[in-house]
Amino acid sequence: MQRSDILAFLVSIGITGLLLWGLVHFINEWWTRLPKVVALTICILLAVVTIGYPIYALARWSDRHLARTREAKTQGERKD
């Protein structure tokens, strides 16, 4: 794992934490103030984003790691 990967990981954890906090805050503060259809729609969207963002970040990291591995393999073959 490279230094840029650690930074991306920390940013991903931070964004996920903020999304989770936003979901909890929304349910605690805004759930009773909004019409049920609107509240449920927003809650579902926030939940999907909260669950999906770490999966998307992991997929991006995997693509970068695969590209670095392929590049290192290609450079290793050129030297031989």
C-alpha cells in the first residue's frame, strides 16, 4: 500500500463517517418534520450512498492497484 492509498483510504473513511452521521442526524431531527414519503425517500437515498461509497472507493483502489501491478510487470518484462 502506497502513501497515496493511505490518504485515499482516510478520506474514504472520513466521507463515510460524515454520511453516516448525516443519516443519523436526519432520522433524529428531520424525520418527524417532513412528510413520510419525502422522509423515507431521503432516508433511502442517504442509506444507499452511505453503503455504496465505500464499495465505490474500494473499486477505484482496486483499479489503481491493478494498473500499478500491470505496469510493474510490463517494465519487468522489458528489462529481461
